Amino acid sequence: MAHFPRKQLLVLGDIMVDEYIWGSVSRLSPEAPVPVVEVQAESFRLGGAGNVAANIRSLGGRAMLVGVVGNDLPGERLIHQIEAAGVKSDGLVADRARPTTIKTRVVAGSQQIVRFDRESMSDLSKEVEDRVLEQVAKRLADADAVLISDYAKGVISKRVARQVLAHARRSRKIVVVDPKVHHFPLYKGATVITPNHHEALAFAHLPAWGQQDVLVVAGRELLRKLEVKAILVTRGEAGMSLFEDGRVTHIPAVAKEVYDVTGAGDTVLAALALAMASGASLQEAAVIANHAAGVVVGRAGTATVSREELLEALKDRV
């Protein structure tokens, strides 16, 4: 972890706003059988690839962020938030044809009441896609690893994935991907893929209620089909399972209290790639990522973890 500040990671993917409206509920509406939320506070946080980059910075590393925002007021606010997190915004491409992705959650006490999304999931135009690839090409040589945060919001197409992976392989870069299940085939040949257990089981066409032995079958199937070095399956309160060639390592969860899992996958992606780029083995990097996730799930809303907090969590393990 002493090497984290010397590492620079390229983050590509879907950038979004995680907006929270915090309040309390004491009555039902007289107009309909729904709770009335008395709003007490609002917060505006980086989500998706933006949260990955913010976690890299909070862990002491440097992040180069490439993605797409709308040419709108939320996009301007998002750019300001990215800069405030210590990440340069010059890799962002503004697209007039789509809105900035916003996920708004209304939370009363510790209970999420409703979430509403404002987004476009359509593919980028060729012009915007070209600009995204140009931004990646400018930064690839300076990157110690490439991270792809794919929320299937349109930024990562077959063409983008193919070209980025081809460039990264030629440059011998580590490529770590957090994809949606229907995009798994796009990342054949990446270094590590980090699906959750539902996605891993769905890709392998296995039942979602399967036990650990069923997950082992799914992990090995992903490893074979995608031809990656490793699959790290995140399993919520059950921890993680790391699949390498001929070896499966189950890593128990370390969270003292699970308050909110929103954005935990972003933290795992950031910590895993940063540790690998700094010389950790896959198993060491997975343990580090597991402890980083254990910190953020104990907080309300999308969150980041600092290097000091992660060191403290790892000391507790020892």
C-alpha cells in the first residue's frame, strides 16, 4: 500500500450522479396510501466510474477518468464534483444528445423509500464514441492499469471494449472490469472480472438460489469462457470468491455492520486494481479489496475509503 501514491490508473466507463434525499416519515399521505417524507437534507455524490476514480484518489492513488456526461446543469455539477475529488475532468466528453445519468434515492431513516432514474441507455453516436476512444488513447501509455466500470448505460459498446482491450494487451496493461452480465463476452481476455454472485450464476445459466458449490461451477465456467486470468465474485455478506486457474479461494466478509451496499462494487474495483498495480498478488489484492468494501458498506449512501481507514481495517485482521 506504500506504493499506492505512485500509481496512476485509467478509469473508463459510465459516470453518474448518486443523489440522495434524506428525511423521515411519520404519516401517510391523505391523497394516496404512500408515506410523506419530511425532507431534512440532500446530497450529491459521484457514482459509477466517477466513484471508482474517487475511491482511487481517497486510497492515495491517481486516477485518469474517461466517460460521457450530458451537456446540462447536472453534467456541470458532476464535473465540479469530480474536480473536488481530486480527479481531472479533461477526459470527459459532453454529449448533447443524452442527459447526465442521475439516480435519485429517497431515504427515510435507514429505509430507502423509492429510487428514480434519469438516464439514456442508448448507444453513443460514432462521433462521441470516437472522442471517447481518443481520450483513452491519450492516457493509456501513462496508466499502470486500466479499469472499466460498465453499468450498461451506453458508453461501453462492442467497438469500445474491443479497441481498449486490444490497446491494453499490446501495452501489457492490467485490465480489471466490473461488467453487467450481458456484456461479459465483451471482456474476453481481460486480466480480472469482478461480477457479483447473481451475475456469475446468470451468465452460467445456473439457479440464483444455488449454494457455494453451484457458485464454484459458475466461476470455473466464467474462467474458461472468458479466458481471463481470474474471476473475483463478490458475494455480499458471504464475502468473495477468487477463481484462478486450478484454484478457488473463498474470502469471508469482514464488515462489522452492513448499512448500505450502494457503490461497494466500485470500491472493490478501485482497491483491487490499485493493489495489483502496486505489486500485490491476486489473493493479496482480493483481501485488500474485501476489507475496503467492508469499510464502505458500513456507511449510508455511495462512499469512499481512505488509505488510513483501509490500513486500520487490515490491522484488525492481523
